[in-house]
Amino acid sequence: MLSSHAKISPDSHPGSSSSGRAALLRWAGWFFLGNAGIALLISLRYLGAVRLPDGEYALLFSVLAFIGHFASLGFIGALLLFLPILILPYRRLAFFLGIVLATLFILGITIDTFIFSQYRFHLNGMVLNLLLGGAAEEIFTFSGIMWGIALLFLVALVAAEWWLARSVWRFVQATPGRPHGYLVGSILFTVFLAQNIMYAWADATSYTPITKQIRLLPAYQPLTAKRWFVKHGWVDLDARPVLSRIDKSSSLDYPKHPLRCEASAKPLNILYLVIDSWRFDAMTERITPNVHRLAQESLVFEDHYSGANSTRTGIFTLFYGLPGTYWHAMLAEQRGSVFVEQLMALGYRLGIFASAKLFSPEFDRTVFAAVEDLRVRSSGDTPRERDQNITDEFIDFLDGTEQPFFGFLFYDSPHGYDFPPDYPLVFQPSWGAVNYLLLDNDFDRTPFFNRYKNSVHYVDSLVGRVFKRLEHRGMLEKTVIVITGDHGQEFNDNKLNYWGHNSNFSPWQTRVPLVIHWPGKEPRHIRHQTSHFDITPTMMHDILGCSNEMQEYSSGKHLFEDEPEPYLLLSSYGQFAVMEPDRITVVDEFGNVDILGQDYREIPGAALPTERMRSVMEEMSRFYAR
């Protein structure tokens, strides 16, 4: 057996010796640390696509984040190599596996810098499928010379990795038992920890020069601890923190041109009534009698979709008219909706009343970021109590307001299947208490669905009070009322054991009602497909008098334009989907791509539509600065 200080020649086989295994493990660590350094140098290309951070704290974070992030990626690469070394500690095998992993790592980072430079997002499952599916030339226009350079780069990269592997091996042999690794590892761990703590502080205190930088780094998952800061009294959610600093520089190009808006001499009030988890077939005379009654003298959109299957992105698409894939960039830069900002610029008084907390998801730092003294929480321990609270407070708001106003009421009871204990049960049998453990593909959904419909009926009773107050105040014919949901709610409708929302992009989770009471417009039913993307541009054009092209600040079109869109881009917390008439292409958070029919079952042999996905990529990057 070799001693711990014995040198192993570059061509020897350590066999099963513990010293040889230890030397190879050290080699793997140093080898991937070297590759982390190479990746770090290549990643400096990301900085060419955005403005440099502003301020000393931001600059310090940028340095620490780049070092800590790529060191952590190198550590992951070393871990992947540790297992085969522990099982078969042969140098040539370790070299081969290490060079393959490192080459893929550096190649991936290099390709990602090109993807980011062009589209302002990182390599993901959709792009990978396009590349591997032979669409690389359609994403990047490569000449023969460029392909030759790419091949030479690959050959040079493999050769460089071989040289690095041998050089690191010589270093390991020359320094047996030295504590260099522990020292470097401790320093890098400290850097990694420091940049995560800095980000958690910046996230909690809205310090955007730091938070907006995370979009630069591929696969970066920062530490957040806002609730911890709040719990320990370090952050006050009801007041803007003293340390908060909103960076005026931006990597977003939103809106693409300054808005040109001029309000009418007699501006209409605007009221958004949004019901959480309100599916499209739950707007009937029996389920929602008050909404149904108003719908008789309103515009009813019969084929309307949210832009999402979840609350965060559903509300985002409603107010921004943009795909939910822009959420993280807007949050990182604290960029509010231009719709809300324009309401304020035109003198609208805002009444924002949400049953659920507006800081989780962070609508206080996205949609309503520009609103001072924002009401971020409601009174009550249950959704029904909070829904009652927002109704009472909005009615008080109406009684004390002067026109024009914008109101936002966001009801939560259907999300929690909640209503008062003594509320009359219109739909029976109604489940007494929701037990998610009982839900499976054979479960009789009727009592559960009835409980949901009873909760929607309860919210409708509260909405009825709002209608009566508007009518009593003479405001009904001076107010545009938009009534919709943030997303749908599924009750195993496709017999695939899906319940609730945020689990698929079928119409049961994405299609919602849309009723618009619009004074001066004839009541009618509109049958062409519309979406949340279309509401903001329509409101801004028709009511706020914005003359810009709608594509300058949204991905939508006018609600009354009946020319069908080729696809609808839906999104969730970590997924997005492209809905077309005959298919739904889903890209999940792990990069997997599924092509499904309208019944949400896989279409055998379906291929990823290259041109369509290229158009999707462009729309997902159009509002980033170039």
C-alpha cells in the first residue's frame, strides 16, 4: 500500500489504495475549482448585456456573487466525480469522466452567455430541445466559418481540459498532506455565505441594485429570509425601509417608449373585482346571481383565459399585460405596472383592497410598487372574514372618495373553499371540511365541488353589496367594472387526478370568466378568444387615453380585436406553456418539455414546433434592454 506521502506517477493506477483514492479526490476538487475559475472568466460576458451595478454595496455583492456562485457550481461538479472515484479509484477513468463533465460545464456556460446576450434569459429546457432538435441555426445564424470556429473551440476546450487535468494532478502529487484545500474551501464558503446574506438583506429591504443582479447568473438560487427579518423586527412591511434604495438604472426595457396619455375631460372610474380560483363555468345565474344580473347589461367574454394557473402570475398578467416569465425581473428591479403608474399620473385615487397579504406574493414590490401607504393586509383569521373586511373598507372608501377612482378588490374565499358557518348552502351535498388526503382519481367530487360553488356564491353576495353601493352613490353608470379571476380551479375534470390549481395548464386551471360593465357600450357576448394580456392595453387605450402602440408596453391586443392570436403564453411559478388550438407545449422547471392535447394527454410523436418556440423566446425577451 502506498504511504500518504508517496508520489503517484501520472500514468499509474492507484487501484483500491486509500491514499490513491484520497489523491484522486483532492485532484477532483482542485480540477473543478480550476474550471470554476474558467467559467467565472467566461461569465464576464454577461456584464456586456446589462449596465454595471450602481453603488459600493452592489459592486461588492456583484464580485462576491460571481465568485461564490461559480465556486458552488465547481463544487457540484466535484461531487459528481467523487462517487465514481470512491467506487473505482482509477486515474484514467477519473480523468476521462472529469474532462467530459468539465467540458460540458464550460460549453454550457459559453452557450448560455450567447443565449443571454440575445434573449436576456438563460439556457432552459425549451432552448435545449430546440438546439438538440436541430434548430440551432434558426436560433443563431451560423455561417460555415462560424461552425468551423465552434468546432475548433470544442477541440481546444477538450485539449485545455486535458492539460488542466494533468497539471492539477502534478500539483496534487507535489503537495501531499498540505492544507491548501481546506484554506481555499473555507474562504470560498465564506464568500458564498456572505453574498447570500447580502442578498437576503437586500431582498427584505428592497435594495434593488443588489436584487436585480440575480438574473445575470445561470441557475442562481439566492437565499431569502424576508419573513425572518419581519419576525425579528428588522423590516417594517407597513413602511418603506430607511435602507431601501430603488436603482434607476435598469436592464428592463419597459415600457419601450415613454407613454403618451391624456385622460378624458370626464374620466370613468375603474373597478377590478377579482375572485381567486374562479373557473370559467362558475359564473351562472345560480352560482353568482349578482354578477349574472350585471352581466345582462355588460360585455361577457365567453372564451377568456388568465395568463397563468396561479395567483402570482395571474395577477401579474392582469396588471402588466406581459408573460409571467418577466416576474422575477420586475421583482428584482421593483418595477411597478405602467397601468397603475399612469392611473396615479392622471390623478386617480387608488383603493387597493386584497383579502390575502400583498407581500406574499410580492405585489407590494411589483404591481403596486409605486403606491405609497399601500394597504398590504386585511383583518380576519379566515378568508371569509378578510373578504368581509375588504368589502366593508371598500364601501367606506367609496363613501369618502371623489371621482375618478381606481378600485381593486381581490377576494380569497373560493381559494380556501370558505364561507360563514351559518351561510345558506345553495349547493348540496356540500363537503363539511376539505380533506386533501381523500382526493384520488376515484373520489366523488360532487360534495367538494359543491363546497367550492357555495364559497363562490358567498363572494357573489359581497360583490352584490358593492354593486348596490355604487348604484346608491350614482357611480354605477360612471364606472367600468372588470370582473374576472386570477386563475381557474380543477376538480379532476380530465380524470387525471388533478385538483386545485398550479399543477397544469389545462382550461380548467387557466380559463376564467370575464365580465366588463362598460357605460356607453352595448351589452353583448364576445366569442373570440381573449386573455388577461388584453385587459391592460384596452384600459390604457380606451380609458386612460394612451396613444402608444399596445406592443410598446404589453404582449396583448385590444379586447375587441377578433383576429385570433397564434398562441397564448401561459406561466406559473416555475413553468410556462404555449397553448395553441391543437396542443399545449409545457416546459417545466426542470427543463422537460411535454406536448399535450386539449385533453392534457401526450400527443404521440409530436415534435417541438421550431418557429413557434422561436417566437415565444422573442416575446419572453422583448422587454429586456439590448
